[in-house]
Amino acid sequence: MEINGQRAKPSRLVRIDDRLRITRNELLFEIDVIGLIERRVSAAIAAEQYRETEEGRRAREATLAELKTRRNEGEARSRRPDKRQRRQIRSLRER
């Protein structure tokens, strides 16, 4: 996580007009803080206090599209065989 281009420490206070860059897995979120709340509130109310930047949203959507095409092409991480596939493997080994 970065705040205004600098890596954020846990004690760093967030202020109005700060730009946050949050990375989750391969996705990057760029968010502008437009308000602060002193106490814990619901997610819907908290979401009103920030706005995702347009260029950040476009970049994230492009990354999602790229990940989706990679998954469709079979480049995604390999998964364990399901029950049917395990039965087929077992039958091939028994021959």
C-alpha cells in the first residue's frame, strides 16, 4: 500500500485528498480519499468517503481482462483433478 507515492507504515494517518494505491494479488486500486469518519461504520457509508480514480479503474479492468484471457488459454495455475478425473487416472494405472 502506498499513500501519495510513498510506502505506508501502519502508523501513517490518512488525510483528506490523499491518494492510496492498494495492491491485492495482481490488481491495483487507486483511490482518492474525499472524507474521513472517526468511528466504525457500515461498508456502504465508508464507500462514500473515497473515490476510485478513472485511470486506476481502467488499468484494473485491463488487468482483469488479461487475467481472464490467460485463464481461458490454460495458463492459469493447475488445479487438482476432480473426482471423475481421479477415477480415470486410477483406471489407467490399473491396466
